[in-house]
Amino acid sequence: MPQGLPPLSALRAFEAAGRLGSFTRAAEELHVTTAAISHQVRGLEEWLGVPLFRRTTRRLFLTEDGQVALGYLREGFEQLARGVEVLRGSRGRQRILTVSTTPSFAAKWLVPRLGGFSRSHPGIDIRLAATTALAKFDRDQVDVAVRFGGGRYAGTRSQRLFGEFVTPMASPRVWARLGRKPRPSDLARAAILHDDSVLMTGKQPGWREWLRKAGVAGVEVERGMHFDDGHIVLQAAAEGRGVALGRVVLAAPDLDAGSLVAPFPEVLDLSAAYWLVVPERREERPAITAFAAWITSEARAFARRLPL
């Protein structure tokens, strides 16, 4: 028997004939002549050195070897068909890049900038998957993620975009009620808002640590409303519900617009940061490469404004 594999056309002819029990029906399925099927099967038997069919004047029977081989070949051709369908659909998926991130980061930082990416890369459509759950790249069909945390994620390559910082912030009218030039000690008379979302990344400095840095005592930091989303706590602060120890990255649009004011110079650096996360086996995909170059450029420009 020769080394290697026999011609694929011969294997296909045998699989169809064995599955259908007829050279004629196999020929109809494969759009060839019955003689061509017979010739392909005969050549395969000669190549293998074993008979695959027992032929009679009325019927076609698989030999024992033929029955065993047919099972493997049917499974193999089914796998090939699935592979072809994946390749056939990949052309459309090349246009779509699925990006996973948290709702707060999507709303406050990413979405306002995505128009620039679309203008630079009109052939790539972004599908934004906004969730607080840690994305599973294969299960969730996610191509790239922006995560807030420590930057170590198995099976991925992570690139730090920028850090995160917290400082008290509130609406102008809340500060006005505390005085023309509020001082950290005035927080004892303010409603306190808590952003619990930072706790999801491990122990992070909070109100107690900020007050210690500002040299203030006597402020009850346990009181006030708690929120598990950084976007919502900023919205509550902008609506005058109280003073939040807000995340500077997420609050940047509100601080620029004046709907939130951060009057104190004391700022705490969180240990968590924003990371671009890409599965190792996909990092060379052109759409991912383009998105990574774009977002790192945007991050560099934005980081110059942060209180480093």
C-alpha cells in the first residue's frame, strides 16, 4: 500500500456509495457518472490493497473492512463540512469586531470615541458587549476586551491603557450649599455616596483613606447611599444626591462639562487599571491589530490629562 492518503475524490466516492448502498445513487449525489464512481472505488481498493465492496448482480454490500472505514470517513467528511461552513462565514465576521467592557467604561469613555475608529476603519463594524461579567472569549465570541483590574488574565496578552484615580466630586449646587470655598472638613455636612464597583477588583482605597490623606477626622464614612456601578454613582452625584468619591476616568466628561466639580487637590491612585486584553491566538487578526493601535493611541492622549 502506498504511503500517505489516497485521492480525496476516491474517498468521497466510496463514502457516498457506502452510505447510499448504490453506485448509481452516489453518482447522482456527486453529479458524476456511475462509471466514474465505479472507477474511483476500484482505484481506491487497488491503492489500499483490500476490497471495500462485495458486488452482486442485484446489490452492493460493504465488506467488513469497508464498514469500518465508512464510519471513520463519514465522521471525517462531516467535520470537513463544518470547517468549510466556518470558513464560509468568516468573511462576514471579519467585518465585525466584538469588544467587551463594562457598561460604565463603555458609556463614559469608549462610546464617545468610537466614531473616530469607524471613520478611520470603515470596513470594521464594532459590536459592543457591555457587561460587568468577566467575558469568556470563546464562549461569548468576544474578540477583544477592556478590563478594569490587575491585568493578569490566563491565555491572554494584556496592555495597560491608563490608571484610575478617585477624589470627591459633586454637582456645583451641592458644593454651593457647603460654602463658597468648600474644605474637606465640610464633608461632615454632606451626603456621602459610595462607589462599590471598585471593590470588585479587590481591596481599594476609599473614603477613609482619602480623608486621612486630606488630614480630616470626624466624618462618618459609613453613612450614605451605595452603588455597584461607577456610572450610576456619578449620575447620582451630578443630580445633587451627594458627594461621591468618583473615578476620574469615568467622570472626565462630566468634569469637562461642569456638571461635576472636584474642588480638592488630594487624589488617590487605585491599584487597578484599565487594560486592553486580547486572546493570544487571535492577536494577529487585522481587525484586532487595528483596534489595538487605535485605542492605545487614544489612551496615550487621554492619559496626559490624568493626575499622574
